Amino acid sequence: MSFFINILYFFIITVLVVVSICFAWRFLSQKFHLPCPSWLGWMVEMDNPFTKTSRASVIIGHLELKPGMKVLDVGCGPGRLTIPIAKKIGPQGIITALDVQQEMLQRVQQKAQAESLKNIQLFQANIEDGKIENNLYDRALLISVLGEIPNMAVAMKKVFDSLKPGGMLLVTEVVFDPHFQSQKTVLRLAKSAGFRVMKIVGNRFAFTMQLNKPID
């Protein structure tokens, strides 16, 4: 019996430690720029087993991709979405994988070479820097990354400007992420930038928001 009690204690302590780290990370990320470190890239690549909202296949399904499209993946990380999107849009399309960490972009490059993909453009920068061309992209993604950006309002406007009229931005937020942003916050930022809300899928703890750049 004592063996099972010890296992239970170990499990409880482990859960408490993980929760404490998440709360500490969330608190610090509100005061400092703390993107997910590159050494945790292996964890970022995994689909969350507790919610299908952030699964790669589900997110890509919301994008309504077509061959030849141009896509901007903001905060691409190790390329969990970049690689399958590159395959989806085909050799005539292009996906810009943007990240502040060179180590993350190197992982994307390694994967692209392994898959013989030549339609991925690597871009090391902050989205707020304004180096992305305006009216270029058909689709853009902010997948569990909005809260990592120091100036979210500026970032949202830069993404808006980068899209063609009629283009779509997909924002996904999951409460397990230390940088989680609420629907209310995302809506406020999106409307301030000029986006129109097309659809919200999920619930207050895990959701995907489809946003549209108006044609007129």
C-alpha cells in the first residue's frame, strides 16, 4: 500500500511543480519578452492530447488552403504547421516562416530539406518590425503565439497590412499555453486592426478565430 501512496505523492508533486512553472512563466511573460525557448521545440511540435483545437490537421482545415496561395506563419517555431502547409499549397505557392529565434528556423530548414520542399521562405524578425511586405499574403497564422509578442496591437496591425484584401488570419489560443490570450482580448485587438470576425470555433479555454481583411 505504501508503494501506491508514494506513487500518488510523486504524481501530485509533479503536477504541482508543472502548474507552478506555468503560472510563473505566465506572470513573467506579461512583464518580459519570453518566447518559447528553442530547446523546448520538441514539445511545441506535439499535438496537445487534451484539446483538438490546436491540432495541426484541425488548424490547417480552417485555413481553406488552395494550391498557389501565399501564407505567413508568424512565430512558426520548429515548423509544426509550416511543413504541412507548404505541402498543401504546392510548389507554386509560398509560405513565409517568421520567427525571432534562428534555432527554430534552422529546424524548419532541416525539415524542408528532408521533405525536398522549396516553397518555404525563412525570415528571422519580429512581426512588429514592419519588414513584411503589405498586401502580399492570402493567409496568415498566429497559433498560440500572440501573447509572446511585446506589442500585440502593433503586431495585429502588421499582419492585417500584410494580407491581401479578402485574406484570412487564423488565431488559435489554448489555456494550457502560458501566453494564453482570451477571446475578449483577441477580438479587441482584431477589430482595432480592422479585421472582421468570420467564425469562432471552440470555447473560452481553447478556440480558433477566423478573421477576414475586408475587400472594401
